Amino acid sequence: MIKELIVVEGKNDAHAVRLALGEVDIIWTEGYGLTKKKLEYIAEMANRQGVIVFTDPDTVGEQIRNRIRAQVPQAKHVYLTRKAATKQGDIGVENASVHEICVAFAHIQQEQETLVEKFTIEDLLTVGLMGTIRASEYRLALGSKLGIGDTNAKQFLHRLNRFGISRELFFQAVEEVKHGERS
């Protein structure tokens, strides 16, 4: 069972997460209306029990995540792909299936205190994650497998390094995705 406080954007997101994970501790930011008081509460809870940020895979979700990251650098992160969170053109955690939410929470990411660049643009080029016709599709599958979300090449590289993904895990996941063994 997850002991950390889970931060989502809205009440419907909280409902979807509870359907998938059971009775977990959740707070919602009410979208981008994240108040200073609520941000201070999240920081306090990070020290008490830990925090997991689980926002929508869109621009506003990333902005909320960044605001929390700035105040609570020890927060953990969980990502959904846009595909998993989209229903009838609407993107949000509340649209994801129970299965997709459980898969996302199987890949909780913790940012590294010291950013050590393990990966470079050349690594992404070498394995076809940029500069190829299928690079976007390939990043989507690999981002899902590694639990770092659906991003462009620059953000993908940044997340690989920010979350301390090992080269061994990365290249193992690359091989699995190449052979169709998607998570």
C-alpha cells in the first residue's frame, strides 16, 4: 500500500486513483489554482510521510508539477502517457483506466539530489529516439516502460538524467521495446 500523500489536480482524478489503488491519502490542487497554503501543506506532508505528484500529462499538469518540484524537491513523481489519459479528446488522470493507473504507480520516480548526466543527445540518436520517423512513437513506448511519461526528445533526455535511470535499465528497456515487449 502507498503511504505517501498523492497530489492530483482535481476531485475526479482523486476518485480515479482511489478506484485503482484503494484508500490512499490524496489532495487535489484544484487545477492550476494551487494556493500557497496548499503548497505549504504539501511540503509539510513531504517531510512527514512523503509525497507523490500525479498530474495530467499536459501543459498545465507539467506547470503544477514544476511548482511543487520547486517547493518540494524530495517529491516523487508518477507519469501517465497522453494516450492512457485521453478520452474523447479530453486529457486527464480521471480518464485513465484502473490498469493504466496501476501500471503508472509501478514506476514511481524519485529525482536525484545531484544531477549527473549519464545520457546525451547522442544516446537518443543512436537508439532512434530522435531524428527518425518513428522517434516519437518509440519515445512514447519507452517512456511508458520506464515510467517517465510521454515527452519530446529534450524533455525525455532531461527525465532520464533527473530520475537517475541507469544505462543498464535504459538499454534493457530499449531492447524490450524494439522486440515488442511493452509494459
